Amino acid sequence: LPDEVDWREGGAVVPRVKKQGDCGSCWAFAATAAVEGINQITTGELISLSEQELIDCDRGNGNFGCVGGGAVWAFEFIVRNGGIVTDEVYPYVGNTSAACKAIEMPTTRFVTIDGHEVVPEKDEMSLMKAVAHQPVSVMISAANMSDYTSGVYKGPCSNLWGDHNVLIVGYGTSSEEGDYWLIRNSWGPEWGEGGYLRLQRNFHESTGKCAVAVAPVYPIKSSSSSNLLSPSVFKLLLLFVFKLVSLTLL
Amino acid sequence: TKSQRNEAEVQKMYEQWIVENGKNYNGLGEKERRFKVFKDNLKRIEEHNSDPNRSYERGLNQFSDLTADEFRANYLGGKMEGTSVSDVAERYRYMEGDI
């Protein structure tokens, strides 16, 4: 496996570090970032996606807006929903006051996934192999990380199962502090290392440091699953092509 | 040492932090209450950063006037149910010698 991976250099991470504000919507940011990553890796297009659509529309199946949730259920919603739109069309407001907006899918760009899978739990080597292929959503126990500014975080950790959903976008080794996971957070670019955290990797506990290896999950997407044209626009195009062909035949 | 900063100096840091982070407190006494929390957080930061063996730095930021409970209530939100990890896949299972 490569010694170092950084999907930001690979172009699979939206450069703007997003900010959840005082809303417990970390799960939505971890979900959109994971889908942005796999979509770029399979289609070459980096498209910034809508957390607010998840907050407003993915309700009750494990996710509860600003109260909390998990990216794993957001992936299931995105499959059921037939895709997720961009945050340009459905911008983030950071609260759950609005109802789910019925987005005009025919004219809107959206991204689809085929499902999700879970990395073998409590196995940092398998997690490393997964991250070498794509960004991976994880739960970490982050209650003690509010004033982290730089370096490789080695604790204290607030619990053993995780309370904050983030995205691993790479890994590496620091000469002074050893192996680390490179983690994208959703507390804005002023927090941590430009919005990112480096968390100790290859911890002697199988759970990983701060529960990072307890339940890593990633979206799956085959390169064939198109996602830039919605079905109805596709039909319109098909109709148009038939029209053209029939006109030329007449 | 830094941790024996006098009150006036911490107060000055607090005023500067308020400007930098665009804070404005409405409730009566809210600013003073927040100052106490800010002082506790600053103390924790300086204690941590004074450890020569530390592997990371702590510092003042947008959360520095929040208690640990307030921070936890507003900015975490990850929920984990055992059921959600039922579909563990073999795709990325690491085998010795994997390239």
C-alpha cells in the first residue's frame, strides 16, 4: 500500500472546507464529502453536494437533521432518492426549519451512488487499504478536540464508539509524531490545520485512536452509473435525436 | 509563566478574541459568564501547550467561550447504531502482502 495518500492532491476533495455551524449535522458533511470523492474518482468531475437536502429530506431513518445522524443512513437515502443535488441548487442554511424542497430533478445536476459498504471493523490495515482507494467516512470521539490547532492528535478521547462523523481523506507519517490519518472536519477552515485534523494511526488498540476504526463506511459507485443527466432530460434528448433522424429521413 | 497571566492581560485577550470571532453577547451578564468559561479554556490550552512532550497544539478558536457540554451538544452529532455496520464488505479487507 502507498506510504502516503492525500485525496486533496488527487482532486477528489472540494477545496472549500465547509462549516456546519451550531447544528449537529456533521453526518451530512461526512456523507456529501464521501460521495463527492467517489464521484470524482469514477467520473473525473468534482461536484460540491448539498448537505441541506440531507438535513431536510433524509428524516427518520437514523438521521435527524441538526440533532444528529450517520453518513451510513445518508448513503441509503441518496440511493432511494435517486441521487443528491449540488449545494448551489440547495444551499446550506444550518437549521432544520424548512421542509424538504421538491427539487426539479429534470433540469438539475445531481450525483448518484450505487450503495455503500463497511470496511472490516477494528482493522486499521483494512482501513488504510480502503483509504488508498477512496475517502472513507468514520465516527471519531471528538468532544476533547474543540481547541486542537495543529499536530498529530493522540488523545484524550471522549468515548470508545465515536460521537462525530468526519471523513478520512488520506494518511501519512510525521517524522516527529509518527503515523497519522488525515481527516476532513466540518468546523470551518479556522479550526485545526485549515479545517483538517491529523489523528494518530496504527494505535495499539484495534478500535484505532478515538474509535476511528470502529465503523468506517464508504459509498460505492460504478463508473457506468451516469449522474449528470436526469432520466427525464435523457428521454427528452432521446426524443430530440429521434426527431432529428426522422427529419433527415423525410 | 503564561499560566500566571494576570487578569487584565486575559481580559485584553478576551476582548481581542471577541472582535476576531465576531461575537456579540446580548443577555445581561452573558459577557462576564462567557469570560469565565474563556479563562478556564485558556488555562487548559496553556497547560497542554506547556507539556514538552505534547504531540499537538491546542489554541483559541471559535469554540473558546463554550463549556465542554455546550460544545458537545452543538457541534458533535454523530450517531452510531450497531445495525448500521451489518454489511461489512471484503472489498478492502487487508491481506498480508497486499499491493
